[in-house]
Amino acid sequence: MSETNSVPRRGRWHLALTLAALAAVLLTACAGTGPAARKDPDGGPRPADTARSADPGKPVSDQHIPRLSLGIAGQITLVNPAENMGAGGLYANQLGLEPLLRIDAQGKLQPWLATEWKRVGDKVYEYTLRQGVKFWDGTELTSQDVKYSWDRLRATGSRRSAYFAPVDTVEAADTYTVRVRLKQPDASWQYTPAMWYSVVFQKKFAEQTGTKFGQPGTLLVATGPWKFDSLNPATGMELSAHAGYWGGKPRVDRISVKSFADDNSMALALRAGEIDLAPTVGGPTGFDAAAGGGTVTTVGTCATSLLSLPLQQAPWNDVHVRRAVAHAIKREDIVAATQGRAGGPESTLMSPLLLRTLGSEKEVKAALEEVETYPYDLKAAKAELARSSVPGGFRFTFKTIAASAPIAQVIAAQLKQIGIDLEIKVLTETAWYAELGGQNKPLTYFETGPCVPDPSWAALFLSTDKTGAPVGLNFAGYTKPEMKKLLADGLLEQDPQERLAIYAKVLEHLGEDVPYVPLYAEGNTYASIDYDLVEFGSFWSNMPWVLNVIPK
Amino acid sequence: MSARAILLMIGKRLVALVVLIAILSFLVFSLVHIAPGTVVDAYLGGKPATPELVQALTERYHLDEPFLTQYWLWLRDALVFDFGESTLTTLPVTDEIGARLGPSAFLAVYAYLLTLILGVIPGVVAALRQRKTLDRGLVAGAVVALSTPPFVMGILLLYLFAVLVPVFPAAGLGEGFLDQLWHLTLPALALALCVAAFLLRHSRASMIKVLDQDYIMFARARGLSRRHVLVRYAFRNALIPVVTVSGSLLAFFFAGAVFVETAFSLGGIGELLVQATETSDMPMIQALAMLIAVLIVLANLLADLAYVAIDPRIRFEGRSA
């Protein structure tokens, strides 16, 4: 799972979700019953699906907004990008902290703080900084600040160090040039300077404030369009426009970020006019009912939710059992159980959206021709199970967290039809994480969270160590030797066509072995009565996203 | 009871508090320790991490040390009021609690006062109008309020008074006394109504029992005014069992308001405790457990002192002996 809106973050609020579910029942009677997702009145593409048209640093809309109130689920405890923070904190952080590049809706890199970037050697990348970029205190951004920020983010003990694992050194080649040397060629690095975990802050302020850097009383200094004025971990954050912003003074003068414990109270606040926009909503259907209808917009992303099958335990070590399960899953019913959170059914671990960064739609389709998928087919499921070591079915425990229990119930009901009897055991999040990291992996379901444009992102769920043992987020315990080489080749190879062929091969293995059953494309949802967010795709939150707010 | 006896009682309670905190801290530490998962599991939350980061976190939180060493390391710092940093947010525990203490205390006191007003006064009125329409109406209302969980009440109040008739805000804490009062009225009401209903029934029963006592009849026979009999004899005596109950209410409102805090997104102490427990945030759990223990002991001490003020039998107990 990667950061921000993964299930655990949502799951933290399982108490709150109980309230939200009850509230939805309570309020549906009195609330408007609008559609789960707003359709564009003209029948054209929704603003959320429209590409950002403005120049770097410029707002999409010229409308002047004196104050924009944002509702964010969860509390913002600190703004230090190297430390732990909830999803709400990350979304708020991106309003003030900027990366060097931007990823557009197609997953292509675009200039932001850097105007140019190039791969100057197998393992060397150079970034030319935009000149005249001012920090909030008026000093100019230089390559020293970028070097300091990235060195701090990749230091041992930094929460973001895993994302910088390929980096050998970061150098300030001259005032406006940053040079990154990798330990070995790594095609996935190209996207890192555009992600939320590579944002830049001022070296001088960070050195002066030491361990207090990023904490509520200290905050930080960065270059983004909105300055962090104050932060209260219990209630939220205040931001104001950075008059010296390199893209021109933003059209939104002030931003209030209010923390909400759950979707329901946030929906009521939206309905009461106390917030203007909620950039993320966990349960769109319930939220929309409580907010009065017609408020939510969901866009499918390149993240895929997965049913993880514990390969190292019987009977899951039998591929026929796994294939039977894959055939018995009716994805449409699972999508319905997500309460509007899903973007749509998905049948491969790597979303086709990820592969599109390597080839055209036609090329991707051709590459995936040999990949086995498992459409819902009870007859085929029963036939596979009949060929397995447990032809009459079996009992097993499905471990999950409270927030995922409704999905688990649907999966259990579907597998019951082929004789697999699942007992659902709900764990606390910490206990669940401990199980996922332990030797005996559980049968479980999880959302993978925001993805990176590169297909190598999916390697997170297939990682093995030098001895071939599963590590990291390889929750299924998939250890096929060929996979290790393929994943390594996928990073070493730089040619997109070759890489497409490699990842198609990875998917072929996954289709054959079924360590995971892909369920649905995860969705991002925002809610507002008055505003829309342009280019609200998989990568919306990697830039100062309020620049993409437009009036409805 | 002499002033010396009162001071002795306070002293005993404070000693008991120290012993209680010592036992509680060890018990809480042990329970969190044996619960599945560690702070590293919670901190990383199944997200990408290098082995070096895992090792650094393990050392930072002393997870590679034996259990008793871990406890001692915590205790050593706690003795000098250094409660460490939250393992989830990395902020100092005292900062995190400090940010939430004010609003939680405001809400607790506000709800407490509302509970007393909405519980005791209607309870006494119901007792005086026993078996009349008003009595039946108040008792029926109390049954409804008692049967409605505070978070359901909260959502109802939110919908009615923040959305349908927007006279109160739907969320937030407000700034300054009056603004906070306005912002916290609905949460305080949601929290108070259920408990006030309980207190109403308790006050009613207590008052009815007192009104049946011989000394009330004698007071009336002596020709004392109805007002004098009710306030000086009946109400003060009826108040004693109510004080017993209300002593622990303040602490309950302070730490047990998690459902209402969630419904109104108040970010208070109760919500923080639940979050800390879910993520095995040991320093935070320990500090909150200590805080709540202190509050409970102090609230009960206050209730006992209130007894002394209300009940002359206790006040003069020492002198007559």
C-alpha cells in the first residue's frame, strides 16, 4: 500500500465509519437523494476528467476567492514532509510545498519548479531550476535547497527514505542545476521529482529550527502559492496567499483547512455551507446522502485493490484453488459494496493506465493479449476447485480491518457458492499490519492507495529479498524466481517498448499463478456544491491542487 | 468534620492517587505490550520502508529491549514529567494533549452543567408533580433521551440545528469564550441529554423518597413555608445521592466523549485516546491514562468535599465525637 488514501488511513476511522453508516440511514430519509456522482449537465467530459490547461504556477480559473474552506478527513499534526503524517496532512502540505516537476493526467512529466530535466547518463539525471522562484521570506530557491530537502527526505529514519532508495548522491552542480546520481539505472526514478514525497523546502529555516522543524509552533518555509500561517493538530490549518509566488499571486487569498473526524460531519458541514470543498471523501454514497445529493465526483485511478491469497499456506498453495477463487469473484458486486469509492472493475494488478506511460492504447492492448484474466464464471470456478486438493471446498479465516469488513462479507458470500467457507475476523489496524508483516500471511483484502505513473510501482506487492523470501508489501508471499529478474529488468531497461514487454510478461506470470485477485480500480472522490477540481486523476495531489479549483 | 480531618482526607486521596498511577501505568504498559503488533507496524502502516528505517524505528522506540527495560525507560522520563513523543505523529505527547485539553475541558464542564440543569431541576419538578401529566411527560422524555446514544443524538441535533435551521455551527471549536460556547452547544447537549435523563430519574426518585420522610411532615406541621421546606430540607437531602453520581460525571465527560467528539469533529481527548489505542501509541496511551486517573480521583475528591458542604451529618461528624 502506498501512502495517503490507502485503506488503513480510512480504516483508522472505523469508529467514525460506524457513525457514518448510522448517519446515512438516519439522514437518507430527510436528505435529498441525488446521484452518487454528478454528471456534467452538457453531457460533455466532467471538469475532473479535463486536463489542466493553465501554464505552470498559474490557476486554472481567474475567479477571485477571498477565502476557501476545505474539509479534510483526519487531523493535520505536522508539516515536516520527512515525518509521519496522515492523508489530510499530505493534501494540505501540497498547497505550500512543491516538487520540481508535475505529472499530467496522462502520466507525462511537465515543468514546475524545474524548467528542464534530462537523463545525462545511465545513472545520472539533471534538473534545471526555474530562476526567480522565491521562498515565503523572499529569498530565492537554489539547488542547495533542493539538495538539502532531498538529502533530508532520503536520510535513514526518514519516513520517505524508501522512495529515494535508488539514489546514490544528490549534488548542487551550480546555483540552478541539481544532479542526481543513482546507484544503478532505474527507469522509475524519473517520476520521483514530481511526487509529493520529493517536495522542496528552505534549507536555512530547516537548519535553524532543528528538531522543531515542521511542528505546529514552527512550521516551515517553502515556495508554494500558499504560506502556512498556523496549525492546530486538533482543528486544522490556516494558509494565506504568497504574494511573491513565481506563478503570480494566487487568486485564492486565504485557505482554511478544517479537520473532520469522519465523512458524515464533513458532509453536514458542506451542506451547512461551512466548508466549500472536501478534496477526499472515503464513502461517497453516504457522504452524498448526508450532503444533500449531487455533491461528489469520483474518478478512477491507476491503483488496484487486491484480494491477497496466502500462497505459503494450504490449500492456497494449490493454483487451482486460487484460480477457482478468481473465477468466483463477481467484481461488479464488490464495486457496489465500496459505496461509490471504486472507479470500476479491474482484472490486472497493474492498471492499464500505468502501462499507457509505455505505449499507446493499441500497443498496451496487444501486449496484454497473452495475459490470463478470470471473468466471473461459477461453472469454471467449480471446475477448477474440482481439480484441486480440496474439491469439496474448505474453511478458512479471512482477516480484515473494520473499514474493509463490508467488502470481506461480499467476498465471503461469493466464495460460499463454490464451497469455500470463510470466517471473517476483524482485527485492529496494528494487529492487521503485524499479520501482514509476519511469516504466516493472512487471507485478506486491501486497497493499494495512490500509485506512481511507472508500472514498476506494482513491484511493491511482489518484492523478495536476496534469499528470495517475500518482503515489504508482498502480502501474498509470491516468490517465483523469474519474477525477481523481470522486475529488476523492468527498472534497468529504459526503452518504453521493451519495458512494456517486460511488464506484460510480469502480468502473464501473475495471471498464471494468481497470487492476488485484482478487484477494482480505486477511485478518488472530491465533494463540493460550488467548485470543481480540474484534472482530478491519479496524481491530482502532487501539486498545489487548489490552483485547479474552478467554480461550477 | 474539622478542617484537619478534611486536609487529612485530601492528603490520603493524593497518596492513593500516586499509588494508583504507579499500578495503572504498569498495567496499561503491559496490556499494550501483549497486544498484537508494535508501534513500528502502526507507524509504517503497511507502507514502503527500507530495512534501515525499520531498524532505526525499532531502536528509537527501544523495541529491541526487554519488557521491563522498556517500562523503566518510560518511567524514568515520566518521573520528570517527560512523557516522550507520540509514536504516530512524532510530536511531543504533552503538545498533542495540550492542543486538545482546552476544548475537551470546555466541553466537559459545559456538558456537566447542562446535565445538572437538565437533570436535577426537571427531576425535582417531576417529583413535586408526581403522577401528574408533567411528571409523566418528563419521565417519558427521559426514557427517550436515555435510550438515544449520544452520537445519534448528536447527528440529529446537527441535522436539525446546523442544517435544517442553521442556528449553530456544524463543526469546529470556535475562538474566545462566547464563540466556543456557541460552537460547543450542540455537542454539549448531545453529550448531556442522555446522562441528564438518567440524572432526572435519579433526582426524581431521591426527591420522592425524601418528601416521604417524617422530618418533612414535621417541618410542614411546624408551619414552615413550602419553599423553605422544599429548599432547606427536601432538596438538600435529595441532592446527596445525586452528588454521588455527578462526581464521576465530569471525568466521564472529559474522557468518554469520543462518540460526540467524532460526530462533531472536535478533535478532543477521547478521540485522541481511541486513536492512540488503535495505533499502539504507548507514550500517548500512558500519558492519557495518567491524566484520566488524576481527573477521576480529583472529581471524586470534589464530590466528597461537596458532601461535606451539603450534609451537616458529615460536617459535624468529627465535632460530635
